[in-house]
Amino acid sequence: MGDKRSLTAKEKASYGLGAIGKDMVYMLSASYVLYYFQDICGVSAVAMGIILMAARVFDAFNDPVMGVVVAKTRTRWGKFRPWLLIGTITNAIVLCLMFAAPPALSGGGLVAYAAITYILWGVTYTMMDIPYWSMIPAFTEGGSEREGLTTLARSCAGVGSAIITIITMISVHALGVKFAGDGAGAQMLERVGFKYFTIIIAILFVVFIALTCANIREKSTVDMQTATIGQMFSALVGNDQTMAVVVAIVLINSAMYITSNLVIYFFKYDFGGSGWYNSYTLFTTFGGAVQILAMMLFYPLLRKFVTSLRIFFICLAMEMLGYAVLLLLSFTNMSNVFLLFIPGFLIFAAAGMLNVLTTVFLANTVDYGQLKTGRRDESVVFSMQTFVVKLASGFAALVASIALSVFALSSEATTEAQQSVDFSAGVSLASKAGLRMTMTILPIIGLVAAFFWFRQKYILTDEKLAEIEEKLREG
């Protein structure tokens, strides 16, 4: 695409579909791999927490290496699309294997299976994720077109995540009944359901990315800058505003991922009922819809009247209030799931807008860094965003797994008779109270820390940004 023509609607839609597909598989892994291996397969919660956190540490080395590999690639199809397609196909295969653990495996063998498949999933996801985002300069002309496509892709990624949040458990149950039969136990239903649901999502993932590769044409002359670990560290040390945003991203995302890891346990073992997955699906459907509306409608609307910085602090306050209301409601008679929509709205709307805002703030630090150091570390900064979000998900999974172990929350905590009717019947009040406090108080602490950290450290107001842009133009 060597000409100056604008991207067509077909090209934009194809790229957006790719974002939907890749974030569907990311959210499936981020939100359900702990539940699948710990609650359904029987791997200890602590073992799973260590596996998930270790994988994130491995990513610190894997991500930059993959960036170098992609940058050095030269093929007739370009440098990005071959890895995008290879990474997608291998990631889809590993995803299916990860959610299809052989029933005969147990003990150390099952732990090894979980560790190997999850780490391989992370490696293959990186293989397609880095070229997906890095290829934007290869088919855009920069300026508003590039920014517009990035915003579209981020929004589509949010839609992909929300779809998984909405449909997973209701689909798993339906597929479990279809392929395992009504007579199968609760764990077998979910085990079989996850296997077939994952196959469906993996196929959609491959199809969506194939459309991206087919309809996007790269320029052959685009160079790709890649970030080494040293460059990431140097950019953090040399750019105090990047550090301010990165720490805030870790705190905010850790809070949200703790909730996303534990909310399914809340509905299964606390809210309870034989049809707990219906209540869970209703709640997550509402939450997913609110999150999409927040990214695509609420934020642009608010931005017309309020600065991004003010919206950021409003969202932090909203999310903290939502968690406080959820904690209060959890200690009442929670027979009506619609009551949970009140805190759900506050939490999911704030999370959706914060997802957009942290990306905007991180982009702002690039201009600041260029003025301060003379280097424009755009690729380094956005490489860090991918890593710190993964780091937050690993940390949150470790916290959640420790909580599950301490409060003895798993299918094994209930008897077979209780499992067939109501999982919550076999769980003590102390365990339920511990779960409620872990999924609300810990996120509040993280968000309070983010609030005070950001208010003290971040200085890039609209006026300051305008001043920086003017100085950069002057040279």
C-alpha cells in the first residue's frame, strides 16, 4: 500500500475483527483458566497461582525476543502477516489443548500439563499479538488515520473481551448438557462444556485473523523498532510520566482482574442456587454491555465537557464506590441478582473508561519523553503496556489463588449430593465472608493507591500537553 489513499471500510472492519478474535481468546484464558484447572480439574489453587505468575515473569523475556524475531523477518507476504497467522493457528491449537485436559491425568502430571499448556499459550499469543499491534504503521499513513485505527482496534478488543464475559458460562453449560448428557455430574458437564466452547472460540479466532491477513496489505519499506528489556527499563527511569502511568495501570488492572477471577466463585459458592450460572451470566451480560457503552459512548460524551484527567479520577471514585456497595450488598439477603446491577454498573462503566484513559495517558508520555530526552520511545512505551497488563493479570491470579486456597473454595469442598443442587450449601459462612472481602476490599486498596499515586505523579494536563506540542513544533 504505497499510495496515500485512506483505509477502506473493509480494511478497518477486517482489522477490528482481528482485535475481537484475539481478545476473545485472551479473556477466555485470563478469566477462566484458573477456574478450569482449580475448580473443575482439581489442581491446587496455590500451584495454579504460581504457574500463572511464573508465566508473566517469562513474558518479560519472551515479549522483546519475539519483537526482534518479527522485526528481522523478510517474506513476500511482509514481516507481520506471516507471524500473525502462524501465531494465531498455533495459539488456537494450544488453547484447545489447555481446556481439554485428559481426565486420566491427576496430581503432578496434571500440574505439569497445566504449566506446559499455559506457558505455551502465552508464547504463541505473544507470537501473534506483537505483530498485530506493530503492523499498524505498515498500512496507515500516520496522524489521525493511525490514531483512529488504534482507537477502533482497542474498542473492538473491548468488545471481544465483553463477549466472552457474557456468553462463556451459559454456553459451557449448554454444550456440556449436549455432549455429556443431563446425567453427567456438575464437574463433568463443565469439563466437557469448556472443551467444546473453546473449540468454537478458537475457530472464530482463526477465521477473524485470517480475514485481517487477507484484507490488509503491508508496505514493504516499514521498519519496526523493538524494545529490549534494557530499553524498557531505561524508558521508565528516564520518563517519570511513563512510570506514573505504568504503575497506575498495574494497580487498576490488578483490581479488575482480582474481581474477574473471583466473581464466578462468588456466584457459585456464595450467591448459590442450582442455576447459579444463569445469575452469573445475567450479571456478566449486563456488565459487559455497560463496559462497551462506557468505551464507545460514555467516555466520548463526557470528554466533550470534562478533561481526561478529571474523568480518570471520577472513574476511580466510581469504581471504589461500586466495590463498597457490592461488599454491603453481599452481607444482605442476595436472592435478587438485579440488586447487584447497582455496583456492577459503577464498576464496569468505570473499568471501560479507565481502559481507554490509561491508553491515552500512556500515549501522552511519548511526547513528554521526546521533549525531555530527545528520543521518541513510542514502540518501547507501548511494548510496556502489553507487558504490564499481563503482569497485573498474573499478580491478580496469584492473589485469587491464595484466597481460594485459604478459604477452601472448590468443587471438592462440597459433597456430591450438594453439588447436584447447590454448591453454596457446603461452604462455611467464614469462607464466604473471606471471598467477599478479598474481591472487594483488595481492589479498593489498589484503586486508592492508584488515586493518590496518579494525583501526585502525573502532571500532563491538557494545558501542559499543548505546551509540549508547541515546543516540539518549534524544534
